[in-house]
Amino acid sequence: MTTFNVFLSCHHFSDSRSHTQLYADLIEQARHAEALDYDALSVPEHHFVNILMNPDPLMLALHVANATERLPVSTAVIVLPFHDMRRFAGQCMLANILSNGRVELGIGRGAFAYEMERMGIDPADTREKFDESLAVLEALFDGEDVSWEGKHYNFGPITVMPRSPRRPKLWIAALGPEAIYHTARKGYDVQTTPLRGGFDLAVKQMEAFHRGADEALERAGTRPRMSMLRSAYVATDEADAREKGKVVYEYGLRFTNGFETPGTVSKGELEIIEVDYGFEDAMKQLIVGTKDEIIDKIGAYAELGMDEIALDMHLGIPSHQDVMDSMERFAADVMPRFRDAKIAVAAEMS
């Protein structure tokens, strides 16, 4: 069964809302998602820019968990090379305790060139640092009086306090198909997105995941899960779809500025840059359209066999009410198509 996660994406473009109002709106969207029977929530980590702006993902995830009642809240994703695992492990344990296990940890090596440069991190070093950071983090979660000797960490015996009654749940972010394969075969749940590679890349990502997940199942008896992030907006009509599509397209140009280049930023505002794909190309890839178009597009992704589709429904759309209304239309018109289909198949097999 495909489940649906609402990604609270923290975009702030040149609109009239204050940053304070933006986060108040996100909390209202989180409560709305729970009332509409979505399955999960997630939050990003990004620094120094006005898209996905969340410099403290654990703080926001815990705030969202405290504002809601039952949905898991995952980070998507915390960039391990930005954090010291000795401190981070304790923060994760505390968030786990205070949320009663509802805060889940999506972690990754990071990918925003603009952030990396300003954090003083060489992108070429992030794979090695991530691998060691993950090993240290898991050792601190699972052990007491832990000592470590490595390239990035050297410390004597420490025990992270407080001790959570359960290990925080981990998701690991990976983008390239081979990275996804190796992550899944180790048994880790995976978070990914095809970005502007669109559906063609999603197919390759899912093929790689299934190969790795099958190996993990054969070796360990459990199969990891896959969550894929996509932009989504359910429009009232074609004119609304194109209007919101232009907003989403411009968001993508800003994202590309921070992701693929050193970044052209003024006072925290990522500027729009020229790219090699146009608006009409983007509209074919984006999950933006009327309800029938969205059902078709979501159906194609669901057929790839992912466990969860995470939906970025904010995307810089200036009207909070438009976002809330789109969430309602998705819940009423799209989600039942996939849940009812699974129920019908199960009934036929019983």
C-alpha cells in the first residue's frame, strides 16, 4: 500500500507573510494533514537560503509532533556532516523521548553546493564523513562507554544521555541509483527524489531500490522501505494548474541555483537562474494539475512499488489557503483511489 507524507517545506519568497507567520501556517498545515488522514509528515534541513529554510530540523520536527497527535514526523534530511555526532546523538535520544518515538531521523550527506561552501565543507569529503558519522551515531545509540578512533572522530569512553527506551528510527537519503541500491541492500529505509530527472530517473531509482531491498530481505528477513519526494498541487482547473505550475517552476530554478551551482544569493534570497529546460518541460514532470491528471501521475509512481510518496505541497505558493485547499482535494479525490484499490485487491484474495 502506498502511503502519503506531507512535506512541510518552509519556502519563503517575496510575499507579505513574515517568517513567524510562515511557520504558524506550517503547523496549521500539519494539523490539517492529520485531520485529512494523511499518513506522515516531514521537514527539511537547509541553511542561509529562503527555500526549505529550516536550520534546526529536530526542533521543528518536535514542535510539529507536539502540535499533532499521532502522525510520525521525519526529517528529510538532516545533513550529518554539519553536526557533531556526540551532541547530535543525545539530541536525537531526547527528541525520541519527548515525541514518544514519533520523530524519525532521515539523514544524508548533503547536496547543496551553496551551503557546503559556507559551512567550510568540501563536497568531495562528505561521503567519507557521512559514513563515519553514521557508524559513530549508531554506536552511540546502541552502546555505553563508547570509544572511537577514526579520521573525523576520536574520543574516549562516553555514554550518550538520556537513554531512549527505543532506538530512533533511521531513514537514509540517497539520490543516485547505485547509492540507493547499496543503501537498501544494507537494510536501511531510503528517502529519495528524482528532482528534475523526473519520472525517467524515478524508474531507475526504484529498480535499484528493489534490487537492494530483495537482497536485504533474503539476507536478514526484513525488507526496507522507500519514500520518494515529489512536488504536488491539485488545481481547481487548468488555468489554476498553470498559474501554480509557474510558481513551482520558479521554485525549481531557485533550487537549482543552490543545488547545482555555488549559488547566487542576496540577503538569503536565492535568485532565479537560467536552466536547460523550460516551463512546458517542467509541467510534464511536475505532479501539478487537475485531479484527473494528478491521479494518473501519482498512479504511475505508485506502480513503481514505492512504500511512501512524500508531497511537497507548499512550493512557494503565496496563499496559505490555496495550499490547504489543495491538500483537501488530494485527500478527497486522489488518496482514496489508491487505498480503495489495495483494499479491493485484498478482499478478492481473501
